[in-house]
Amino acid sequence: MRSWVIALIAGLAGIAAGVAYGWVINPVKFVDTTPASLRADFRTDYVLMVAEAYHSDHDPELAARRLAVFGSEPPATISGAALNTAGDVGYAPNDVVLLQELSRAMQAYQPAVPTAGSTP
Amino acid sequence: MGIGLAYAWVIAPVRYVDTSPNTLRSDFKDSFRTVIAASYAATHNLDRARARLSLLGDADPVQALTAQAQRMLAAGDSFQVIQNVARLASDLQAGESAGVPASPHPPSSTSSPIPTVSTTAAPSFTPASTPTETATDTEPPPTAVPIVTATARPSATPIPTAAAPFELVSREEICNSNLTSGLMQVSVLDRHRHQMPGIKIDISWAGGEETFFTGYKPEIAAGYADYVMQPGVLYAVRVAGAGSPITDLTAPACPDTGGESYMGGLKLVFQQP
């Protein structure tokens, strides 16, 4: 058998061993992730929780702060995306209404801008 | 190998997507529990709150909530937020003691489905599209988000106002030689008989006074606090700095099996009217 065939087989065996080790023996463990990396349905459920709380307290600033865990996206964008996902996965109508209410509030919400000289 | 590492760490570093809540960093899990508690306070849907908590993968959700309430108490967070978390823990505990299973319930026909964590499908990751991203998979903490830094957090006093004084609804002498001698056990409840952490208790006697708070022994109850009385001393207790103090409290003398006596304790329960 030619030497290059042996090298090719050895290389493929090495790759297979590496994949088996990485996928089966010692797979990647995901820890310390951020909410921005959550699957869309988990994000939507979180936004629904914020909407449920907002429906009770009517505090848009608090709702915006809760949505800020997803990163620097505007809260209106986050709530709008959740509303779309809720429609896609078939949320109950009353939950969709809550998300719509939150989405409207976030579109109207203007974050307070700190004035010059104020404490950051 | 060097080329491979350069590609994996610099050119196209790993970026995690489609993760589940049980992989979140602990401070983000705290944020999740806070929002679950706020949602529960608004909807009173315990099954839904339980299902959502199960997504976080805590071995004991009640203990996780109680511990978080203590951390928030120590950090001086809003009393309302702490109360929401403590109430959810209390209601979960009550639900479980009433025989409600701890596993998530299927959503009702009028509720949207709560997403579930797949035990077989691992979160996927995709290469980042830009080479300028760093090779680390960690991101800045939530305090770096402009909305958080641009607006001041509302603060609320942890002490209920004088308009809602607590009433002594139960006073019991405890004769139990296994307990610490002279132990005064205080429980503070709201009008719905939910435990209330973070409530200030003033205790005074001839020549002295002290202050302590409920909530520092969550393993007993969120609204529990205790104080060790000295023999022969009369104490007065006032809860939340409001209302009339309860006076003439002293450790009782309890008989033991040998005909001797030992110092017992008191159990006081205060509740908002």
C-alpha cells in the first residue's frame, strides 16, 4: 500500500477521534451565557413576563430596564421581535394583547437623558 | 494547528446562540427570577411561575428564591421587588406542602406554551461574521447597557410606613429544652399571611435597646427573626417603627422532668391588619 494512503487513513482516523472526543466523551458545556444568546422562544417568554408585570405596574422605565438584559437594542425592537415570535409560535390571544400593550409602551418610551453635571 | 487556532480565536470566534436559561450567568438568573416574581405578583399564576423557574435548572427553586431575596436585602434593593421574590418562594413552598408537584404543569388552554429545555439538543454556535470581535465568549455585565446607566434606579425604603402598623396576633410561651434558653422568635406577616423579610424590629429594656431585622434566617422563614432574652428582664418590642410597642415580654420559667426549672422562650407573630 502506498504511503500516502496510510497517511490519509491516519489523518481521517485522527479527525474521527477528535470529533468523537469533542461530541461524545467531553462535549462543550455552555455556562455563563447572556440573555442575548437565548433561543427566540425563551426570549419571547421573558418579554411576556415583562409585559405581564407592566400590565400591572404601568411603569415603562422599569419595563425598559428589564428588557435591557438583552443588550443595547432599543426596548421597542426587543418587544416588537417578541410580538412577532409570539404570533409565529401561536401564543394565546390574551398574551399577545399583553405583548402588544408593552410594545406600544416601548415605542412611546423615551429614556431619561442625564443632564450635564449629574451623577452618571 | 496555529493557523487553526488563529481562525478559531481571532478570525471567526465562537458565538453562542439558541442557549437556554439554565446556562445563564448567575446574575442574569437573578434577573430572570426577579421578573418571574414580578410576573407572578401581577398574574398569581403559580403553575406558570413554577414552569418558568424550572427552566433555570435550580435544584431547589424555593431555596434559590429565598437566597436571592437575602442577597437583595443585603444589597438594599427595593422592598417591593424583594417582597415579590419572597412571596413567590413562600407560595411555592405552600403549594408544594399542599401536595402540588414540583414539576412544571402543562399550560392551560388559555395560556401560551412555556418553552422547554431540550435535554438532547445542545445549543448551537455559529462563527462570528466580523473578525473584529474578541475571542472571549463572555459579554459585559448588564450594568454596561446604556438604559441602565442613564437612569437612576428607583429606591424605596424597606420599612413599611407608620400608616400600616403591625398587630400582635399570636403570643406563645415556648418550653422546649432543645431550643436556646430565652429565645424570642418573631414572625412578621403581611395582611395575606405571607412572610415579610427586611422588617425592622426594635427591642428595648430598662437601660438598653437594640434593632434587628427579619429575613436573615431564610432556612426557617423569610419573615423570621430571633433574639436571646436575659433572665428576669422585661422587654418591649415594636415592629417596623410603627404602632404601640408590646411591653412586659420576658422569658418564662419552664419546669423540666427533674422538678427543676429552665428558661423558656417566646414566640410572637405580628401581622399587618
